[in-house]
Amino acid sequence: MVNSQLFPDYIFESSWEVCNKVGGIYTVLSTRAKTLQDALKDRIIFIGPDCWREKESPYFREDVKLFKDWKKQATKEGINVKIGRWAIPGEPIAILVDFLPYFSKKNDIYGQLWELYQVDSLHAYGDYDEASMFSYAAALVVESFYHFYLDDTKKVIYHGNEWMTGLGLLYVNHFLPQIATIFTTHATSIGRSIAGNNKPLYDYLFAYNGDQMAGELNVQSKHSIEKQTAKYVDCFTTVSEITAKECLELLDKPVDVVLPNGFENNFVPKGATFTRKRKEARKRLLDVANALMGTDLGDDTLIVSTSGRYEFRNKGIDVFIEAMNRLLRDKDLNKNVVAFIEVPGWVGEPRKDLMERLASGKKYDTPLEVCEITHWLNNMSHDNVLEMLKYFDMHNYKDDRVKLIFLPCYLTGDDGIINMSYYDLVLGNDLCIYPSYYEPWGYTPLESIAFKVPCITTDLSGFGLWANSIKGDYSEIEDGAKVIHRTDYNYSEVADNIKDTVAKYSNMSADEVKKARQNADKLSKKALWSQFISYYYEAYHIALSKAEERKQK
């Protein structure tokens, strides 16, 4: 940090995913927390939604002694909070706020937002109201805390993540101008919608009008809050160069700083523990595959997987299946392959027949019915993965060199079949494949290489572009991450490229594989928060400079 840089005395950071593990932003915040906690020593305070009500959250530990006096005052003001610590490395302070009481004032809040910032909430539906009421409640927490403990001699930042925090950011911007505001969009709502609706995003980016497309795709309210928040905060940021272009074209606002997503590798086991856990993960994956399909796949099987949110096109799940289908007929493939799609679908229950087979410990030579899936879905006849497998007649026939299994549940360790957490399972792979079409950053490939598993991704992901920038050219599988060039229209070439890379990997010698795994590990270390936190310090400086200017007026 440069000495002349302004640095905050306090940071309030809000997100729907604080102490609420529902997506990638949880990973961003929870892995970055320790670095900021070390720098600010309990003066970084995370604000999240109290989604748990009376139930106990596995991510949050209440501490009734923390800010006891302020809590009494907040309660008098009608603000209901739980105060404690986020159960993550660094154990930062977290405040969970009850946002339900504000629904009764919703129309007044939206009316004020329109008058002050012309935010269109008329077309709101789905999660818009819930997110906005949380955002409003979070801003009231900041306001109340600030007036109770702080004053304008302190340099204070309010940092909101995603459109869900926009309303609160604009509230702070208007009513607490002495607080510096930062807004991070991790993916624009309109960009995600364009990509998810099978429209070409990249070739036409310069020609799209964000407001017009928001109307066409029925996301006017989310787009409006995002666009106005980006316009009015002190520092507008996003997570990669590719999303920065999207912000400029669709939100009509250039970002002030790009904040790449780092991580802490303290969850990666070391030495003998790593070796043991890798063996356990491989054994579990192969046991499940063999019990499901009546096969006898051994440890020399190439285990590959894709994972993430169930965005069939955006995450490249379609092209992953296409590539595995082509690999079936590839003469260069030198090993049996079992490919897992670890993506949470509309899961019903774990399969009893599969559970019984696994519990028996016996070997079977006949497949179970529908041997492509580990859990029954609530709607088996309307699922993109199963439909595509049916279209290709991919039913894991005995002689197929490539078998594909859909694991449609969250891997939290208690799904009934795998019963291992994602981080305990991912290190069992030989290769991870994330051929995203829309991926502002991409934690899954970063996590993969952190566990010494080489990965395949694309240059439409922020991570892929970053990996290329480290090499100074297109990164290859030998470098630990293969980055494939992807456009709006080269789906078929991407599928071939994945197929060829897996076939190539199946022919690599033990020494070549070892080197690729070492290079994956080395590359991941360049993305630690210790490397990336300086970008945040730059954003803090920009925001605080603007707040200081306001104070002097």
C-alpha cells in the first residue's frame, strides 16, 4: 500500500451471501475476510440477511456481548439484528438483519428511490423485493451504527456487492454523504440475461442498448437499480476485464477499478493428508460409478468433472456433454473416462437402489435403470442434462469408453450418495472442465488448480483471461490450465478442443502429469488474496478521496 493512499478506519460490507452460502460471492467474501480482518482488526463488519430466523445458522456464531449498547439502541429504532462472528478464517464480525418488517413500507421506499435516483421498481418481480428490503435494512444498520459510535473524523466505507445491495448504497449515498460508497457488480443482470436467453453477447456488445434489452428480457427493475447505483457511487468496480467491457456497454458507466477474485488456500490439505484425501475421493467417485453402472472401473480411470450453477449454456454444460459424446469415438483416447456433472438441479431424493448397492459393498455386473444419474429429480422428463444425454443416446453402455454421470445435488457432505463435501471431492479429479460462455470471473477453475487438478476453461471467463495474462499467451494444459478461445459462434470447435485435450491428457506420461499438476498449484498461488488485495486498497482510496472532497465543501 502506497503511503499517500487513504485507508479506511471502518468498512461495512454487505451482500445477500454474507453468512448465506448460495453462490460464488460467498467464496469471494469469505476467503477475502481474513486479509481484511488482519488489516482492520474487527473494524471490518459484514452485513447479511437474517434468513435463518429461529434456526441456528451453520455459518454464524452469535455473541451477545458484541456492541451490546448499540444493539439496545437499534432495537429501539425498530432495527432487529443478530450480532456475532462469521464462522470462517479470520472470524470477522457479522451483523444479520431482519428485513421482513420493511415490506409494509415497500411502496414508500420505492417512491423515494424514484424521486431521488429515478430507479424504476414498477416492473419488480421474483427476488427483487426481498433483496431490496434487505438492502434497505442493511443501510439502516450502517446509519444507526455510524451515529452511535462514529463521526466524520473517521474514514468509513460502505461496500455493496451485486444489484441486491444497490438500494442501500443509494440510501447511504444520499443520507450519509460522509461515508464513501463502493459498488461491485460480479455480473450484470442484463448481460447474464442476454447470454442465458441464447442471444449472442460478445459480437454485438457494442450495439446492444442496455435499457432496451432490459425491457425485451423483462429485467427492467434489476437493470435500473444496477445502472443507477453504478452511476452514483464513489467507486464502481467489477471482477474482470471482460465484465468491465460489459458494464461500459450495458450500464453506460466505465468501472473505476477491476477487483479480481483471489482466494485463501488454507482449505487445501497438505502432504500426506492431501494424498490420503485424494485416494478417498477417487475411491468414492469410482465406487458410486461402479455401483450405478454395474462396471468395474479401476483407479487408472480418468476422472473428469464440471460443476457450478445450473446455467446450462452460460456455464458450458451443453458443450461439456457434446465434448464427452465426441470423445466416445476418439481413437486417441488411451483410458476409460468417467465424467461427472456436479451441478445442483431440482433434486428430489437420493436413489434407494443405489444406496443399497453402495451399503452392500458388493460388486455388480448389471447397471441400474437410468444409470446416468445418482439422485431422482422432481421432474425427470424436463431436465436439460438428461434430455441432451437422451438425444445423443448416451446411456453408459458397457462398452463405452466414456461414461457420464449427473450428480444433481449440492455437495455438502450429506446428500445420501457421495456424502463428501465439494472441497473433499474435487481433489479426486484428474481434470476439471469449465467451458463457460458467460463467466465474469470463475472460482471453479481457480479452486480446481488450487487442489493441483489441471483444468480446461475459456477466454470468455475472467479467470481464463487472467491465466493467459500470466503466461503472456494462450495457457495450455501443461501450464496447469488450458484456455480455449470461445466466441458467440464456435461451439463446435470448443467441443473438439475439449475432446482433444482430454485425449491428449490420457496419453501423457506420469512425469508429464506430475508437472502439469505442479504448474496448476504454482498458478493458483499467483491468485492468493495477498496478491490481489492491493486492487481493493486502490478502490478504497478512490472512494475515500471523493468522500473527503464532499466533507470539505
